[in-house]
Amino acid sequence: MKERYNPHEIEEKWQSRWAEARIYEAEPDDREKYFITIPYPYLNGNLHAGHTRTFTIGDVVARYKRMLGYNVLFPMGFHVTGTPIVGLAELIQKKDPETIRVYHRLHGVPLDILYSIQTPEQIVEYFSKEAEAAMKSIGYSIDWRRKFTTTDPHYKKFITWQYNLLHEKSKVVKGAHPVRWCPNDENPVEDHDILRGEDATIIEYTLIKFKLGNEILPCATLRPETVFGVTNIWVNPKVHYVRTKVNDETWIVSEEAYEKLIFTDKKLELLGEITGEELIGKEVENPLTGSHVLILPAPFVDPGNGSGVVMSVPAHAPYDYLALRDLRGADLTGYGITEDVSSIPPIPLIRVPGYGEHPAVDAVNELKVKDQSDPKAEEATKLVYRREFHSGVLTETTGKYAGMAVSRIKDILTHDLINQGIADVFYEFSEQPVICRCGSVIVVKIVENQWFLNYSDPVWKEQVYKSLGDMKIIPPELRVDFENKVDWLKDKACARRKGLGTKLPWDPEWIIESLGDSTIYMSYYIIAKYLPGIEPEQLKEEFFNHVLLGQGTTENTVDGTGIAPDMINEVRSDFTYWYPVDLRSSGKDLIPNHLLFFLFHHVAIFPQIYWPGAIAINGFVSLEGEKMSKSKGPLLTLKSAIAEHGADVTRLYILSAAEHTQDADWRAADAEATGKQVERFYRMAYDIIRSDDTGELKLIDKWILSRLQYRIQETTDALDRIQTRRAVQNAFYLLMNDMRWYERRGGSAVRERILDTWVRLMAPFIPHICEEIWEEMGRDFVSLAQYPGADPALIDRGAELAEEIIGSTLRDIEEIIRLIKIKPRRIILYTAASWKKMILKKALLLKKEDALDMKTIMSEAMADPAMRVHAREIPKFAQKIITDIQGMDAELMRSLIEVDFDETSALNEAREFLSRAVECDIDIYNADAPVYDPQGKSRLASPMRPAIYIE
């Protein structure tokens, strides 16, 4: 161990040592197993800070479980199927200037390599090597024998087996499905093809058909149940609308909506134009209730959103309520409207806890929203919609739907309305506009005769609900989100015409979609290490049926595949040992797609004993406050972060930047500050190892050992909950502060003992530096050492109280000296009188019983004859104590109750330290009998807060 910390030298050394010793290559044995997986990266670029966060969390869990004694399998593969890599190869072939700039400047690809790329396969080869090297360079404890890419011939056999099985189970069916479509290229588009709006998703709206004579004004809504509460229709008077024949009906919609309808499965015929002004003042019929409502003017209606015609539900939509209110006193006689439309009564249809009949009105009043332009209007809208969705119930206004939960009604009601011919479906993007790289506006197109996964099947969904109910979701509050996403999930297209991937076995004109082939690949990791000895043609369905599902016999599988019986038995044995996945750790963006599909496919294919055990979710990463983008920038690659800061600093910083679903923001200055803390840890360890610390345990030694137990407890609890930020705070930053105080106080006897625990405590987070220190201490791999457990016998609350009063007293003295700006000649400390300690203890006990108030504490105090001599002083002091206790740390309260603590002895033990710290003599007296008290300061002393007199 060198005196100076050199991160790259240390990290390369230990990565090489781990690889040579093969310590992360997991094989079944007698230990309890732990199988953790993280999403394999998509290889259309280098790994970035978002990958770094998700992958490092997974590695910390893997290392922690390994040190707890589990047999841990932590594998990795690479995702390459789909169209983005094909599109990237085409752009590179064309030497597209922007693509060359992005991949050279942001992804760090040398120009000679970029210009040499001619095929998608070359991109896969380049970025798979880069990704593996990057993951090794940050020290991930991955079993690399199990790596694969999703275009490997063996993997294609696995996907073929999976889809044949799903087809047999009627989970894959044929129909029409909406896709993102470029009208210019006449092709579906994927994320990489999108210049702007890559995060936009396709949302399914319900179109409610309001009748205007023989014509229809369709209103797009995400909340079809609110049709029962419609009081009017909004139309923009300045917008040009069109009449169009849609199948056998005549619709009036905005020009923008007409352009979108062209790409649906409907037959259209343009009939003519009509202005919004012409529509206002007319009445339309609500197709569900039969009521007639006015069409009113609304400049806020966006013709590019939905159909350009909006239904108004003021009881449950704050904007609608505000829009009607804002029309109070408006002159609408030009539209033939003479009544005061602001007095149109809201129609309630949803009952929500905490709100009255009209939740929108209550929310507007609660937030004091002025008008439609008030930013608080959006806040009110989100508040109402969220509460109604999660806890709202439909009222008698909705007829047969009364009593149903709002969260469950959409699919049921939309289905009923469509069957009655009074509604339709309209697809729209979640954000506008979405622009193709060619410059065209992307639309939603219905593609006919497409294969899709039947995720809407209620029986299949019930299995997923059961799986969710039996598994752990981290953080727990996301369980509702998962359940809601399952509830809303529609059928999903599972095949496309172009791109990399596996052909649909029964219809080879189609290629299985990239999310569709990445659902149960966790099971493939178990097989992957055996594949060098197996030809792709041998991986027939009977092989997968036997080793993954236990169907058939070894003999039949041997006959059908030609694979040796020992290998078949070994693969089957491995699978039954490792499966199911114990933890799937992933980013929150994958909740509505990949993670749902992961659950759906597992419950469809595997018996219940192999369903996933837990899912953990983390947030995104931004860069200096800006959202990262692989295609436009800014971008921080994993490779560049390590080159700049080193692996351990990168790990520690990203782990401590945020917790669970909170988004992290990578700041270079903060990463540098983390680097300085890691160097301090290294230097401290170096000094400890070279010191000869011996001697009897003093109070400060007992204190540091006690604090260490709390740090271990908190770190362990945090890791069990996958709270990496909290874990790092306790294992590193707070313990570092403890050690600095310990050394300042002159502690030394247990430094090496502390270091032994500290290195093991930190090994999952910064493994390279911990290995270096551990080796210097004469030990083998710390990555395989036992993770420290707390020893309750070492918790010494008396020692902790002593250091609490010593530290706080020193701070008080230093603050007084700073204020008076005079160098003291002598300082006298007065500890609290015994009667004050008795009052404090009585107050703490009452607080513990939730009975602390002035009357009770005075009653108890006056019942003690010894306290009556202080009757005049007790009320004021008791009032102060009641206030102090309200903000007191629970741990301190417990210690003050349970420990018979002598403040005077504790301060006397630290007298030399305090004297050195303030550079003058210090005397310590108890307020019960102060030897010297010229200004009567002793009467001001409180428990744990000595009075201070400075000469």
C-alpha cells in the first residue's frame, strides 16, 4: 500500500486479481443462493451515467449479499435487437454529420473506427466490447462466462421456443395496433429515429360522440366516466374545423385532427369546412344521458390536441370550472347566447374523501386559484385527478356504474360506450410534436394484421396481480403504481417488418420486437455458460421444455437434441438451484413496459415457484442540471467518469447522490469533493496501519465502539431496503465524522479494530480501495470477507452521553469566545443541580407515556418533599424542559432515561482536552455546591448544558 492514493493503479490491480481468482464465477453449492439481475444495456452507444447508477446499485447489492454468506449470481448480457442499431448503421454509412459528431464527441468513438463501420453487426461488436470493458473498469462483480447478445444464434433458438409457447397458450394473437409512424419514410419509427419527443408515448383516448343534428362533435377524453357530468362543450372560435365523413358518420373536427384520422383504420371523405364561430351557441346532445348542452367559446382549446372539441366537466375539472367562472359578465350575444353561462351548475359524479360534491371547486378554493392563467390551476388539476383516480368512487349519477372505483372504470365504460356506438378510440402522443430525424412530424398509425401480445386478457392480468402480491416492491409505495400499470396495460405489438432480431417462427415475414424478446432472458443466463459445447441446432424445444420447465425426461431430451445427458442434467440442476430471480433492480422508466412484460411472461411460462421475488426501482440521472441524451447531449459516459475520477469515487458519488426513485444530478464539483473524502479515508487507513495503537480503553474508545454499532445497524438496514444513499451516509460520511472527533479527542487504542470493521462495511461501495487496505492488513479478498454485524454489548450510552456533553460544551465555549473576542484566562463550567436532573427524568418518562404537560409534571414534582424547596424555580424550568424535549432526538431521550449519567465526571475526564482546545485552564463544579461562583452562573446550568463562566 503506497502512501499516496493512486485510484487507477489500485483499481487495475484488483480487477486483474479478481479475474485471475475468478471469485465472481458462481456455481451451485450448499449455501443459500441469491440471483440478482439488472437490465442489460442497449448497445446503440456507450454506457452513460444512467447505466452507472442502476448497475452500481445492483453491484452493491450483489457484493453485500456475497459478504453475508449468500452464493450470489450476478450476470450480464447485451441487448441489440430492434431498429435503432440498423438505423445508426445506415446513418454512419451515409456519414451523416450530426451522427458522426455525436458518436465521436459524446460517445468517444475514434473517427477511424466510425468511418469503418458498415453493418449493424459491427456496431454490436464494437459497443459490446466497450460496454464489457467499462463495466469491468468500475469493478462490477459480474460472472462474465454468462454474457450473450440478443442476436446470438443460440439466443434466437431460446426466443423461438418462448414465442411458440406463448402462441400455443393464445398469448400472441393477430390484429390491428397503433404505432409511431413517419409519413415521409412510410415506416414505423423507434426511439433512435426520433429527433424530438423521444419520450412521448402513445395514449389511448376515448372519443365521446356528441350529436349536433345528424352530425357528430367527437370529444377526446382520458376520463370517459366524466361524460355523466358534462355541462357544455368548448370550441375555439378562431379555429377552422372540417366536416368529414368517417365510415358512415359525419364528424366535425379540427383540421389537425383530420390529418391524424387519415392514419387510422377509418374510411375518410372530406366534405367541407366550418368555423368554430359558427358552432358556438348551438346545442349538442350528450349521447349517454340524452341531455342537451351549449357549445361555448374557449380560446384555450388547442386544435392540435385530440379532436379540437372539448367536453366540460366543471365539478371535476378545475380548468373547466375556472373557464365557466371567467365567462361571468361576458357578452355572448353575438353567438346568440343571452344567459349568464357562469351560473351553469356543476354536475357531481365522483365521491372523494376530503372533498364535497364538487372536488374541482373545492380544490380551486383551497389553493386560491385566481383564473385559468394562474399556475396553481395546473396544481389543482393534478390534485383532483390524483385523488379521484386513487380513492374516487362513482355516485348514483352514473346509474349502473355507481359504487365502482374510478381507477377501474375506464376500460369497462369505454367498452360499453363503443358497443353502444356512442364512442370510439383515438390515439394521441403524450407530448407534441414528435419529429422524425428526416424532419417530418411523426403520427400514430394503425397497422393492420399485426401480431401482438394479448396483455389485456383479464385472466393473464389476474396472474400478474397474484405475482405482484407475493413479491417485494422496493420502494413499497410503488406497488400501487405497478398495479395501476397492469390495470391500464393494453395489447402490445410484438413483431415488426425490419430490424435485428428473431423471426416469428410461424410467420417469418415478421421479426420479434425488441422489448418482446427481453422478458425472461434471466433464465437464459443459467444456460449461457454451457453454450460453447452446444450447437444452435441442438437447442430444440424439448431441450428448453426439459431444463426450464421440467417437462419430458433426460433420455427423450438426449434423443431429440444429441446433447450429452450429463450436460442436460447439469443445466436442469443449475436452473432449479438458481431460479427464481431474487431481485430485479431497474430504472423507473421501465415500470410501464419492460418490468410489466417481465412479470407477464414469467407468470405465463413458469410455474409459481419460479416467479420473481422482488423488484427494486431507482430514478434517473441528469448532468449539471440538464437531462442527458444519447443522441443530442449532454452525455457523461461511464468510461469518461472513471477516467476523470476513478472507479471508487464514481461509485461512491453516484450511490450517494439520490435515493430510490429520486433523480440524481451529476455535478463535477461534487464528484471532486467526493474524491477528496475518499483520499482522506485512504490516508487515515494508511496512518492507522502504520501506527502502534495500544493501551486501556478510555471513555472515548468506548464511545467510538458504541457509535460504530449504530453505523453498522443503520448501514445494514439501509442495504436491506436498497437505500444506498442512506447506507453511504452512515457507513462513510457519518463514520468519517466520528473518526475525526475520535482522533481529535486523542483516541487511538481501537483505531485498527475500527478500521477492520470499516473496510468491510465499505467494501460493497468502494471495493478497490478496500481490497488495497485489507491486503495491507494481511488479509485475503475483502470481497469474500464476512460483512460486519453490530454487537449490542458494545453500545455504551453512558459514553455517548459523555461525548455529547463534551462536544456541545466545547462548541458553546468557542462561540462565546468568538463573540466576546477576548482570550480567556480561566473558564469555569457548572453542571446542573440534582433537582433539575430529576425534573428532566420525570418529564422524559411522561413523554414516553405520551402524558407530558405542565400540569402533570408540576403535580409529580410537588409530590416529592425534596423538590418543594425549589417550588419557585420549578415552573419556569419545567416549561423550558417541555419545550426542549419536543425537539429532542429519540436516541438521546432513551439514553437520558436509562443511564445514570454523571456530567461532572464526564467533563472532568475530558478536562485536559477541553483546556487544550481553548488554550486556558478549565475548572468544573456542580451547581449543588459550587466552590467558586462570583456571578451566580451555576443557577443557569441545565442537564446536558453546563453554565459557562469566563474570566
